[in-house]
Amino acid sequence: MKRVAFVTGGSRGIGYGVAEHLAKAGFDLAINGVRPQEAVGEALAGLRELGADVLYCQGDIASKEDRTRMMEQIMAHFGRLNVLVNNAGVAPKERRDILEATEESFEHVLSTNLQGAYFLTQAAANWMIRQKAEQPDFTARIINVSSISATVASVNRGEYCVAKAGLSMATQLFAARLGEFDIPVFEVRPGIIRTDMTAGVVGKYDKLIDEGLTVQKRWGFPDDVGRAVASLARGDFPYSTGQVIMVDGGMTIPRL
């Protein structure tokens, strides 16, 4: 029986890169996104061509009702869940200096990037614990896709940094709590990744990368993140719960 992975925000960008590599690794997939199913048909077809049974779960992870409904969909379709990948995230609708940022923007970003992921993890973890009790050989893992913004301060998008820092702590909290059930929890921390979210700052980062911002002088791609997540999902790091995997081209190495 194939293992099942649930990837939030999995129909494009980093999430799709993750989903592709999980499909190649032999997982069946539940893919979450906010767009209607007809808008993601091509992406879902691409995953099915890789051999995965793919269930699309439309919904907003910031919504308690949507989270509950999506978990019920997965339970009804697959009857199991081995891996949760918390990838879905939003950027501030407008970048503002933290001296001018609004509470509305803060709530918008944190409700998805932190609160939604936190409580989706809670729901998935409780289901995984039940599955473990019923099937001692059942394997489960949780992987949070955060960002270098968990530790690298950007004062014009403070709400995003705070959310990612919170997700980093959530990784450690759930890793500590789920250790007794042998459910490892990991954090993958991407750097500058070429996606829709970074489309508006390509010129800025092309210049910075050329000037040495990263040790490896190129953009990161969803494929880079997907490879790291798939390795964790397969179980290649069985004794590393709570740890951070950097996918940033060496950007955060302290250098003189």
C-alpha cells in the first residue's frame, strides 16, 4: 500500500516542486490550494502522470472549517495519512515598514502561515497517533516549509518573518511532543526561491546574487526544496527530529 502525503499549497511554486518529488518517490498525494479545481487541472495531471493518485482539496488553511473538511476528504479517499507538508503561505499584500504596518496585514499573514499550519499539524498528528496505535508498523512524518526569514530580519515585511519564526518553534514543539509516538517533525528552510511570490523582485535579487549574496551564485528553485522534502518524507533522516534543513545556497553562512 502506497504512503499518502498531504501538501498544502501544492499546486504551484515550492509546493508543486515538493509534490513532484513525492510522486516520484512513490507517494499518493492530497494537494491543497485555494484555486478552483479547474484552474489547477494541468498541475494535477502532471502529478498523475508520475504515477500518483491525486486528490485535490480546495480550501484555505486559515479556516478551521476548511481544515476539518480537507482532513475528512483525505480520510474518505485514502483512509490514511503518512506525511503532512505544511507549505502553504502568503506574503503581505503590501510591503510596509514595521513602523507603518497594519494589524490587518499581520492577522492575514499569521492566520495562514502560522495559525493554519499549527492547527493543521495538531489535527494530522492526532490522526497519525491513532493510525500508529492501530498499525504498529505505520510510519508518519511532519515537515514544515519555513524560510530564511525565520532568522533573517526584513523590516518591510515583519509579519512574514514573525510567522516563519513561529513556525520554526512549532516544529520544535511538535517534535518534542510527538517523540514518544515515533513521529519525527522537521523544518525545511528555503532561501531565495524562484516562484510566483518572488516574481516582483527578480531584478533586485539577480543583482544581489551576482554580487555574492549566496555562496552558490544562482537562484534556488522549487526542485531544490522538493528534493529535500522528499528525502525527509522517505525516512532518510530517521534520527534527526526537530532539525532544520537549509536550502539557501549558503546564503546564511556567516562570512567576512
